[in-house]
Amino acid sequence: MEKQILEELYGKLRELIPDFETREEGNKNYISYKMQINDKDFETSVVITNGRAVAITGKRTYIYQIKEKSCEQFNNEVQTRYPLFQIYGGNGNISVGRRLLFDSVDELVTNIREFNSVCKAVIPQFEGSCVNFLVKTREEETYDPTQTFTPLEEESSNEKNADYVDSFVKDQQEYCKKTFYELAEGAEPVTKGNDVSFIRNEGDGSLKVTMDKNAPEDLKLDYAYVVDDQELAYIAIANITSTYKELEAFYNEKKRMLHVYSYVTPDKYLPDEPKEGIELLKEAINNSLETAKKSTVSGEQVSANMQALMNEQLEEIRLKTEELESSRTQIEEERGAFEKEKEAFLNEKNQMEAELEEERTKLQEKEAELEERENAIAEQESINDEEKAKYALSMKNLTGEIARLQARLGQGSAAKEDSGEVAKLKSRLNSVTKARASMEKTLNNENNELRRKNKELSDLLLEKTQETDKLKEDVHDQAVHLFDSEKAEYLKKIEELQKIADIAGEEMSPERCEKMLNEDGVYGDVSILHGARNDIVSCSYSENFAVKVVFGPIPFADVCKKLKRVDTKSLSKLNDEVADVKFFTKEDGVYARKYINRRITEEELRSVLSELIGYFDDDKKRR
């Protein structure tokens, strides 16, 4: 067996069985490991041949009495429950075996996991119903379910397993040959190289069954059906690959033959499987063609439908054009109304700004008046201070004079005229005192009045400033709201016009496509092929890629990669994952197809081709 496959198998097997041993002899590989079942090791052996035939076996021997009657019932029950396994209990032991052919490492690991699960289920059942642990049949103790101990070395069964595998492979090949000739039913098999095959009519088509004469382990069933309509055939292939995941299909354009095929491994436990496989091929091709026919029509009908569709599209374009012109007129009218509203708004804004400027001028005048009054108050206060100083000086002089006169009177040396002078001075002092009181009262009143007027002017200035700020804010908010509203409505109209323009846009043509591919510079040998129903733009992309853009009743783009061997499972997986792209095979390679719109833009077409190439181009995937 290939070293790479073995390494992959051992790597994945360690996730299931951490501890196992391997060895290689001739064309066989041996794997041995132990499982813990009922607190005891259960030794298991896996033998693999280069032909990918596998035998998995395990056996346990008992020194205790075996209930043969219970064994018979046990054997019948497990054979019914596990028909693919060879399980036998009796004669002092129980053995479990499984023979199979595997296609992939994952499939083999899955079968080993299943084998382990079956062993863990049937051995406890066998020991519970068929083994009497109270009665020993011999003294050598090899197993006690109530005690765990290290077993004695047992004779290796690898040689027996090797014979077992060889026997299984031989039986499988003989049964495959037998099935092949039974299916031939009198048809003459033809040998070509390592293959032997026969062809016979089957229903409305022909069946070809092929077998490898050197390693007859499976059969290839190929059912072919004549389909003249190429488009119908490819639609049927798409239906087959999406509905029947286990089948593969391709179309031979030269012979006009639609092929559906699969592989089957004859199994004597499932003798009807090959015939069921043939019936499945017939069912798949008949159902898919019927579905394809329902989805397609004749050439005349296609022409009529296309003409009707074209007339409908022309009428739609005419209506959309009229709607476009009407919308343009409406937009021009709305633009004119908008300009008028804008002009009115600007006039109103200018008027409000003028009013604001007028209010600002008045405020400045009020501020100047207030400042003038404050200066007057300051000047008056300065005058008052001077008058107070003069008054104080006068009072001081009068007081001094009175004191002097009183001193003279006290000394008795003053004349009568001095007494009269004193009286005059006292009268003058009283007058000055009254005048001072009156003047102070007047000054206080004037100061209070000035303060009141100053406060009124300050309050008025604050109020006008707040009104001005509020007016500015209202004007700004109104302008922003009006602009945003008109802008949103205008953009909406532009978007509607763009959609209408897209509907009435130019169709992609073969000539335009050819020009685009040449200008891109990444495609080679770009040319147009004119046909009765289709115009095809053909080109190459690197050495292994062929690209076609087909302009017909149903336009589509094809990318073909030349491959010697196709991974059908990966292709089936792609068909499951990518809904709008169909993947299929032909004689020259593997294809990816995507249907396109007639009004596809150049940028969209580039994107489609890049997407299709990307599914097969490893360099693009890495980038």
C-alpha cells in the first residue's frame, strides 16, 4: 500500500486508538491493538492488502463453561442485528470479524470505529447470557471478569488473519466475476487492456458494464442515452448532479450521447444491489430528461417566446423611456421650484440679517448712551466731591470765626457790633447747613435715578443680545433643515432615474465582450464563433483553461479546466455549496457554468469569469 495512505491512516487512527502496533509483510500491512471490555483486554487485528481489502478480527477464549443452547440464540440474534459482521460464540470462545473494501482512509477509520463499538456491545451480552463463570472447564485461567490481571502470551493470529484476508479477496473477486457474467445475460464480453466489458440494450438506452479482469472487485455501470439537443443534455446533467449525489454524468458532443455512471461493489449479502444500481441509472436519466424537457421548448417556440419577450421588453423600454422623460421634466420643474424657494429663503435670510444689523446698531447706540451716562455720573460725582470739599472748608472757616468771636465775648472786650456779627455768622451757618442738606438730598436722588436708568439699559441690552442669538440659531436651523430635506428628495429622484436608465441600458454583445477580453490582456486567442442559434466568444486563460461566453436564447459563461483525473466527490460538494453555478465533466475536462443577464455590465462579466476560474485555479485560491 502507498506510504502516504498508510501515514494518513496511522495519523487518524491514533485519534481513535492511542496505542497500537504496526508491521508490514509482503503486500500486507498489519495493525494490532487492545480494547478494554469488561475490565479485560480484547486483542484485535487489522490486515490490509494492496488491493484495499481489509479483515478486522478479534477473539476471546474462556476456561469456563459455555451454554451452547444460549449460544445458538445469541448467534441468531447478533447475525440479524449486525448482518455485515461475522460474529460467532461457542466452543469456548467468541470471535468477531468484518471483511470489506475501502475507498478512502476516512471510510476505513469509520469502519474500525464501528467494529470497536460492536465488540463492546456483543461481548458483554455474550458473557452475560452464554458463559457460566461458576464452572471451569480447564485449569489454565485466561480470563476472570471479576479480576483484572496480565494475560499470558497468546499465539499471534496474524498469519491466520492473512489467510483470512486472502480468502476474502478471492471470494470477493469470484463473486464479482459471477455477478458480471450474470448481468451480461448472453451478451458477448469484450476485453480491452485490463478491462472486460459488455454492452446491451436496456430500455431506450444502452448499458455498458466494465470490470477489471486482473482485480475484479467492483463494477462500473454506465447507462447511455441519445440526446440530440446539447442544451437539453446539459440541463439534464445539472438535474442529475443536484438530485442524485452518488451518480456522475457527462455528455459526448460528437456522439450526442448522455452518459450516467456509478460504481458498485457486488456483495453476496446484498445480491440485488447491482440491478438496483442499473435501475437507478435509468430512473435518473429518464427523470432528469423529463424535467429538462419541461424547462425547455422547441426551436420555433423559443423563437416565438423570444420575439414575444423582445416585444414585451421593447414596450417596457418605451414605457420606461416615457417615464424617464416625464421624470426628467418633473425634476426640472421641481428644480425650478427649488431654486425659487432657495431664492426666497435667501431673501428672507438677507432681510433677517439686515434686521439683525439694525438691532445691533441700536444696541451699540444704547451702549454708547449708557457709557455717556456713566461718564456724566462720574463727572457729577467729581463735582459733588469738589463742592463737598469747598463746603467743608467754608464750614471750617466759619467754625473758626465763630469760635474766635465767642472767645472775645467771653473776655468782655467785644463791642455790641461784635454781638451782631456773631448773630449774622450763626444765621449764615444755619443757611449753609440747610443748603448742604438740600444739596445732599438732591444728589442722592439724582444718583438713584441714574442707577435705575443704568440697570434698565443693562437689562434691555441683555434681552436684545439673547433675542439676537435666538434669531441666529433659528435662521441656521431652518436653513439646515430645508437644505437636508431638499437634498434627500433630490438624491431619491436621481436614484429612481438611475434605475430607469439601467433598465433601458445597453445589452452585452459578442463584439463588446470580445473587445473587453482583448483589452483586459489576461485572455489569449479571443475570437467570435457564429452559429445557427448561438454566438460564442471563445478564449484561453493560461495553458489549462478554456473560457466561453455563449450568447443565445439563454446566455451563459463556461470555464473548462483540462484534467486527466476528476475528483467527482469534490465536484459534487461544489454543486451542493454553490447554488448559482453548475459543475460537470466532459471528455476534455471539468466545467463550471453560470447563467448571465443579457444586460450584464463589463465589470459584472469580469467578476463572473474570475469567480468561475477561481474554483479551479489553485494560484487564485492562494491569493
